Amino acid sequence: MGTEAKGIPSPSVIPACINRVQVIISTRNRLADLRYTIDHCLELGLKSEQIMVTDDASTDATPKIIRQYYPDINLYINTTPQGYIRNRNAMMKSSTRDFILSLDDDSNLLSLADLSRAIQLLDSDNDYAVFSFGVIEQKEITSLSMVEEKREFYKNYIGCGHIIKKAVLDKIGYYREELVFYGEEIDFSIRCYQNGYKVVGISGLFVQHRVDRKEREHQLKANVSRGEYSVLWRSSFSVSNTLLKIVMYYPLSLLPFYLIRSLLGQFYFYHIKRNQGRSYWKGLRRWLRMYSYGWQERKPFSVEEFRSWSRLPLYVTHQLTTH
């Protein structure tokens, strides 16, 4: 397909760069999903010592089972929920490897060759900070249609499948733990952009996110108001962190417009469309409490920088057909 001419590594050789990868997974009460993901990593040829797992105070038997069946992986156990952002930071900071592959407990790579090509591309340019995989949201994949491969740059990446250079984290800082839940990817992507780094991907390289959205929504609604990880808890952070992003990074002349648009848009989405008014008001109160923090941390785009960044595609721009 002439991938070398486009600056895309060839899939023909899987080099030793795989040994430079650290896999990190934050989990809570998803033992079966987690075991599938770990087993899949090992089946691809990754070593146990390359895998880090943080159990975020699961109430099931996750820590015991993981210790029993995977004694050589790096397992960290929280006694109280800390949130996946803090968990990922702790694992990334403790890693001594060059590249951090972050997976959800219910996501997996499709091949080791895909990982190798992603690492080679990241390693080919000092300005490449994050590799963004495309995501297939299906529990089972029987076959895939061919996708024309090309290198693309994005304004963001998806949390369930991406790779970050450790050197970039050490230089510009790790995830913003004040966010707690949601919004860390776009925040880090903006900081990358402002420091001259890029989020890059190859259309055609994917991770599988083994999720049935209808089933997941049903599970979350059944846990709508039970504290950490409930749908109320999750959605409230989405509201507050979206508004916080605007305060921290958007140009002053554009700030009123985008704040009003976000407030109205999220009110419609949560309060009217999804009947989750409590999430909206809880998130709004949290944003008001954090407004001074956002202003203190404010490092806005210039108007021209903002326009240039806004023109980038959000994630992957192509479509994939599964059969």
C-alpha cells in the first residue's frame, strides 16, 4: 500500500521496540473484563512485567484473583476509590519504560504488529507525543473491512486506547488530577499542542472496546445514585470539566460565547434529553467551586492558535465497517 512513502512504518517486521512499552490498566469491579484484557496482552507476546494494574477499591474478588492467576504483573490496590486519572498518573510515574500504552479494563489491541507500528511512528519524530488508536465499540469482531491507511493529526485522543511518550509526560506534566474523572485527555492534548507536540494516528490501526452501549447504560442507570462511578457521579464531572476546559484555555474574547453555548448545550443534553438534571446541577456547582482554580491555571490560546487547533479533527475521521 506504499505506507513507507506516507511516513507510516511497515507492518512486515515486529522489532524490539515492543520491550519499551508499559501497559497500564485501571479497574474497578470488572474482573471478567480485566482478565480478558490481561490474557489478550500476554497472548500477543507482551510480558507480565510490562503490565501494571491498579484496582480502584473493587468490592468483588478482583485483587485476590489477579494476585492468584497473574502473580508477575504489577498490581496496586486502593483501599478507597481514587479515580482512574490518579491511578493512571501513579502507574505512569512509576514506569521506567519509554512508552505508556493505556487500556481500559474492557479494551484490547488487535495485533502486536499494530502496537509495533504505533511505537515506530511515535519514535520517528520528537514532536509526536501521543498515538491515538481508532476504536471499534463491539463486544465481538468477526471480520473487518479494509481501510486506506494514512497518517493523521488530532486535537484529542480516546482514553481506552492510546500511547504516550514518557519523556513528554516528564517534560510538560502528567494528567491534571483535579479533574478526578473525565476530561484528562483533552486537557493533556491542549497542553501538548501549546508546547509544540502532536497527537498522531494511523487510520486503520484500532483497539477493540468490548462494550455494548445499551447494556452499559442499563448498568449505570441501575447504579444511578450510589456514589463513586455512578451515572450521576460520572456525568457531573463531564459537565464541570467541560466548562473548566473553556475557562483554562479559550481566548478571553471568545470566553463568554463558548461558556454560554456549553452551559445551554449541556443543560439540554443532561436535563432534557437524558433526564439527568441532578448530574447537570451537581456538575455546575462543582465548576463554580473550581472556577478560581481554573482561572489561576489559565493558559489561553491566542485567537489564531485556537482557530488552528479547532480545525483539527477531534478523533478519527474515517469510518470502519465490521461484519
